[in-house]
Amino acid sequence: MASPEIISGSLATTGRLDKALAEASGLSRERVKGLIADGAVELDGKVVASGSTKVGAGARYNIALPPPEPLAAEPQDIPLEIMFEDADLLVVNKPAGMVVHPAAGNPDGTLVNALLHHCAGRLSGINGVARPGIVHRIDKDTSGLLVVAKSDAAHEGLAKQFADHSIARRYLAVCTGHPNPAAGTVSGRIGRSEKDRKKMAVLPDDATRGKHAVTHYKTKQRLDHAALIECRLETGRTHQVRVHCASIGHPLLGDPVYGRTPKPLRATLQQLQFARQALHAASLGFIHPISGESLDFRAELPRDMRELIDETAR
């Protein structure tokens, strides 16, 4: 068995040990708590037993960090379009049809399987497991940009940005019909539909369940019985763009769950063999959680959506 990596240093802040140690070491606070519980943390030469221990700046610490455990998912040599990569994170342009994480019905062939192969030997571990840190997801049949953490510190930093909604996300979509007004904001709590638990829905304003969601949309191009729209997200809820567009009477073209294909366009979709929701995560902006650099990425529309737009252009 490989020996643990020893991380040493001095605390820079006073207060609770787990918080001060997380800030000093770059590990997540939950990871630090687990290491303390395992007896892997020394403070000024003595093993500590509680993360709530009060500490002062300048105290010396040692952490015996065990090698990350392997993830149950198998690495698979699946081609990836990497837009950016460094020691802490990477940005990938996911193709439509690829599931992000292994789950029932999709045990392999996922983005995680591909990343485990691509990042072999270069994952420092997320909460002690050698795995890519998935901080957000896009649906199987949605294409576009995802940021993935390769280290505990990057995972925690990105998760905070998603939690405070400071990540800039822009989607391009083809919706049915022509939104009126051509630009606007859809706001409403999103939660599980009471009629179909497999679907999400916009809930009543007085609902106590679900999560607040806001989508700003703008028509980019009027098409035949459809429109190319840009959607900017303030929040990131499950199926947010799909649900919000359907709620205003303009579901995404090709969406098998939240909409129907207008009769005049059915032949076009069949001809193009377009069998997914017309949705693409086109741009992603965030602050690098380690370097502090402002990063912004853009991914061009994939061929199938470009062909769909060309065929339906007025």
C-alpha cells in the first residue's frame, strides 16, 4: 500500500481548526473533518480529535493524506474536446448523447469514464476519491461546455461560485414558435411535477418546495414556426431552460419530454434525423478558484443544430 503524503505548514487564521486547516491546506472542509476523524491530523506535534478545537495563527500542522481511493467507474478511452486544462481543472465541450455521470441504465460510456482515462494519474482526489469533480451537469442530449475539478481545492472553489450564482452561463436553443415579447425573463420555482415525478415543472408562486429559478431569454433569429433564442441563466436548476421555455408556451424543438414538434416541422426533423432537444451550452465564464484569473469559454453550435437552423431559416 502506498504511503500517505505528508502536508505540513502553519495556520494563517484563528478560530475553528477545521476551517483554518481547510484554508491553509487547500482541502475542502468536509475532507479535513474526515481526516481529523481518522486521526491523520497533528497540530504542534499532537494528534487532534476534534475539528471544533480553537486554534491560533502560526500553529504548525501535519496532515497524513492517504492516496486517493480508485473510483468504481472504469476509465474508458473516449475522445474528448478539451477547451482548457491545467493542474486544477478542465473545461470540456460535451457532445449530445453523452451522459455526464454513470448511473442506472448508463453504467459506462459517460463523461466521467472518459475523464478517468484522460486524467489518469493526474487527479489529486475529491474527498479522498480519485475522481473528476463534477460541479454541474448538462443533460445527456444537450451539448456544450462543462467545467470539471481535478483537485479538492478547485472543487470547493467552483462549487461556491455555482452556489452564489456568479458563474456566467449562456445557452443557445431553438424553441417552437416565436416568443412574444421577443426578449424577456422567466422566473418561477422549479421542482418535481406532481403529475409525473420524472419531469420538472414550474410550481405555483406560493409553493414551499422546489427552488427559485431565473432565465433571461432573447430572440436571435426568427425561423419557420421556430426561433433561435439565447438564454442566460441566473440559477442552474434541473432542466431549467427546457422547463422555463415550455412554461411560456415555447418548448424546445425536438424535446421529447416538455414539448411537441409543430406539424410543419416534423418532416424536417425526420429528414435531419434530429432526435434531441435543440439546446447547446454555448459559453461559460468563471473565476479560476486557484489562480483568481477570470476565464471565459465559447463553443460553436454543433453541426446538427446548425443544420436545423439552416433548414428552418425563413
